[in-house]
Amino acid sequence: MKRKSQSGTNAAILIAIISALIILYIVFLPTDERLELIGENDTNGNNDDDNGGKLLVEDTEIIMEHFKEDEIEYDLPSVNLYTKTGAENIVSENAIYVKSSAFEQESKEIPFTIDDPGNTENVILSFFAKKNKGRLMITLNGREIYNSEISQVNVDPIRLPKSLLAEKNDLKLEVSGVGAAFWATNEFLLEGVKITADVTDLSATESELTFVVPKSEANNIDEARLRFVPECQPERVGILDIELNNREIFSAIPDCGNPRPLDFSPNLIRQGENTLTFKTEEGRYLIDRIRVTTELEETPSFTYFFDLDEDDFEDIQNEDKVVNVTLHFVDDDEDKEAEFIINGGLGKRSMRRHDDAKWSVTLIKDHLEEGSNSIKIIPQTRLEIRKLQIRLVNKDDD
């Protein structure tokens, strides 16, 4: 009897373990499968929604764009580009005295700055030599550029070599030594000391224009074009460069006085602010009648497909059920217009609403077919749709 009791205990433990495993298996099943297994998910294959109908299509967070025009133009202001070269006074000293004797040396250093050496030409040192005994020696940035006796007051201007010039410079003036004549003194008294230069101002050789393109347009541009009229003198201007958002779209000397159309890739236009840059390094340009034109693709349409099986189609033809299309909008105070094309033209419906946050339409049975069906929505205004549903419902519930 003791052996039978032990055997029964082991069987009970085995049954308990198997039961626990089955329970765990059911718990971790997906919800639909679990409910179907225990008999609580009786859908009969109808995909019933919460309103008692059969949900055929559902879509959410939809933006349907509409373009009132096929072509959009941006007229931009005129642009003046020019270089201006003028004489500038870099250094001005009333008087400078330098001397050399057996017992004393007196030189003079003149530091000076050139903001843009590349666009600075004809750098000249000029002065009057009121006293002039010995040789005047001048070095620029450590390199000798002048070593000569001067015998007159009016001295020819001395050109400072461009190759030795930098942004920061040092000009040093000295007098030659007296040699064996230890009792003598070589000296120079220079008055009206000036360093002048011809400086080209490039601040007006570049100009930027901006225009703003909305997202709905930027995503649907088919062609893009720039048009402008360059007023200039061909023999007096350099190359005109045009960039859109830092990408070059033109680089040449244009036909002065004639309109210049220029096609460019629509991919260069971006949503939001766009920058059009004109620049040149030589001459004067008046860029007039600037216009950016975008040609848009056709207004996009939105097509939804749904199936009606034999039973569904029979219920519709018997007028027991209907197909209902419902749009839930984001707002209730914007104009809302659209055209609905059913099954490629079997039927058409129009929607024109303003203060509604929801709109529904029942499709006519003669416009539907057994099997695959389609609804094409062509927006006539911009539509922001929170939810779209196509449902098969009882006619009395419509």
C-alpha cells in the first residue's frame, strides 16, 4: 500500500507541473490568439469596429496638399556690385630725425598695418629732406629697399615692393656711418613723411538676397528657373558668380543688357529660407529684374483600396448595408474642399465644408463592385486629416 500511495503522489505532481506549463503558455500567447483559444474572440472574420460596422480602411495623420497655381514667382530687388579703388593715407609723420656719428646712432622705426595686402597697390613713401647729409638707408620688414645719398629737398617718392608687404609691417630709417671722420655727423631731417596706397574696397562686390519657400511647395517642385538682366560694360567687368544656398549655378561674363534665363536643379531649393548670392571681383554690375520661378508638379491625389466579398456586395445590393467614408479633421474653422472619384470614374462626390470637424458620405451602391474597389481623393484645398475611415455598416446605422 505504501508503494501505491507514493506512485499516486508522483502522478499528481506531474499533472500539476503540466497544468502550470499549459497556463503559462496561454498567458504568454498574443491577446487575439488567447481569446480565440478560450472562446472569447468571436470575430467571424468581419473585422468589426467599435461602432458595430466592418472597418474596411483606416488611415491617420494625413496631410493632403493643394496648389492654387502651377507656377510660383519670387520677384527680388535689384543688386549693385562694384569695386572701388581709392588712395588711402596709411602713415603720416610731421617730422623724422635720424643721425649717425662716431659716438651716437639714432634711427627711426615706423610700424604700419595694411588690412588687405592682396588688394593694396602702389604703396609709396614720400617726404621732404630738409637736412640731407650722408646716405639714407631704408629697410622694409628686414629687407633693404633704399640706400642712397640725397642732395635735394624734393625727393622722388619711393615705392615699397608689394612682395615684401604683409598685414603688419615695419619700416626702418637709418643714416650711413661717418667712417674715419669721427668729428663729423651724418643726419637727415625728413618732413611731411607719408605712406600712401591705392586700396580696392571689395565690400560691395557681393550681395545676398533671400526668399522663403513653404514646405508644401519645396516638396513638389518640378522645374526651377532664375531670370535676371545684367547692366554692365563687358570690357570693364569680371566674371559674375551666382550661388543658390552656397551651390554655384552660374559663373561667366553675361550678355550685358539682355535678359538671362537660367534653369537650375529644383533640388537646390529647400524648405524655408533660401539665399541667392551674386558676386564679382572686378567692375560694376547692376543686376536688375531678378526673379526665381518654380513650376510645380500636379496636385497630388490620394487613393485608398478596399475589398467587398460576395456576401458584403450582396448586402449592399439588397440595401441592407452601405459603405460609408468618414473624415475627421484637425480643425473646424478652415475651408475644406475635395473631389472623390470612385472606382476610376464610376462615381464622383464633392466635399465643401467650413466649420465642420467631421464629414461623412455614403457611397451609392451602383458605384461599387464585388472584389477590389478604390476611392481617389483630389484635394481642392489643403486638408489636415486626423483620421480617415471607410466602413461597411448597416443601412439603418448610417
